[in-house]
Amino acid sequence: MNRRKKIKQLLQAHAKKASAKLAPASKSKYISKADRLKLAAEAEQPCAENSAQ
């Protein structure tokens, strides 16, 4: 592989990575199991309070 082609390939790879970082994430952020349990408990509390009244 000649020098120009190698440099061009490296620059294209860097540009591709940079544009991928700027693109919106397709995956949602990871939420730990403990946090999911806390959120579920918080969601259940208002429902229980409403039914008690």
C-alpha cells in the first residue's frame, strides 16, 4: 500500500469515527438494576396513595 493511500485511509477512518460520535445515539443509556427497582418503587407509591384516598 503506498503512502498516500495509507494516509487517506487513516483520515477517512478518523472522519468516520468523528461523524459517528456526532450522530444521535440509537441505544438508550444503561440503567442499573438497582436504579430500575427504585424507579419501579417510586411509580408504585403514587398509585397506592391515590387508591387509599
